[in-house]
Amino acid sequence: MYFQQVAKQLTDLPLFESGLLYAGADNPQKVQRQLADWVRAGKVIQLRRGLYTLAAPYRSKPPHSYLIANQLVQGSYVSLQMALSHYGLIPEHVAVVTSVTTGRPGKWQNPYGRFSYQHIQPAFFFGFHYRQVTTTQWAYMATPEKALLDLIYLTPKAESAGYIQELRLQNLDQLDVDRLCSYVERADNAKLKRALPHILRVVEEELTEYEPL
């Protein structure tokens, strides 16, 4: 298997799995050895076992970090601080791509950044959409409302008015209050129910403060 031939076939794929190369191969072990050689040569970058991307000279566009996050742990979506920062709801720059999953929590690090995953119950695994993150790439990501609720749900004592204030929430016109309330009702979680009035108060204060004259 010649690398240039493989690179030409994969150049438009931001990520690929090793199984794609094994398909139809007469000798999968040989393909595996070649793939390992390409990684050592810097032609292919391994993100986790079985997940790869071509190195910069051989691919058309780099994979977006949110897409990588989805694929590192399948059955996850970007949420928490990273999603809140993406939507401009918090002022901080977030260095770690934060996600939630119904699987095991964990952390990954590779040349494209740091990735963390927190566990949530299957009943709370909703409120995300398939969002376009580049002209050609899409990723699963929490809605603004769910990103905030995920953070409160997973952070100890985060339902307090003090914690909500410490988040320094901004651009709250992006929050759909009806959707936020429906998510809390669907989750049927006591902690989120206690947090909701504090969130609504912060939203009301900001929208009132910036109400056009």
C-alpha cells in the first residue's frame, strides 16, 4: 500500500478510522504495520487507538477540535465551559474542549489539544444538535441552554445564586428562556429546579439593563 495513493483518497477526510484501510485488504496485519510506520514518519497523526488524521501537508483542511472531541469518545457532545465560551455566554477563554457522555469520564490529549469528558445519566442526554463548525465539518454540541444546565448539574453546589453570579454570564439574549424552562422540566432534577430562579433573575437583569430606549 503506497502512502501517496492512500493520502490522495483520504485528503478530504478530516478524520479516518483504521478500519477504512483494512476494508478489503488481503493482509490486515501488513496494513497495520504500514499505518504504524506512517505515524512514526509523521505522515499520519494518531488521535487514539483506531482514529487518525493525515498530517498537514497531505490533507486539505485540519479537523475541527469539536469534531475530534465527538470522535475521541463516540456518544458524546461538546458542552459545559467550551460550549458556553463558544456561544459567548461567558467571558473566559477555555483551553480544554469539554464534553459530556453517558460513558465513562476521562481525559485525552493529542496535538490538537486537550479534551475532557464528564459522565451524565442517559435520561439527561438531550439538548444538543448537529452544528456546522466549518464550511465542511459538523459536530454534536449542546444548545446554549443545555450547556449551562449541564455545567450546573455536574458542578457541586452550582445551584446557588452566588455560583450563577460568579459565572459572569453575558449575551443572555441568546438564551431561549422557554427552552431553558422546558429542559429543567424534562430533567426533573431538584438541583436544576433550585438553580432556575437564579438563572432567570440574571437573564432579566441583563435584558432590563440593556433594554433599548
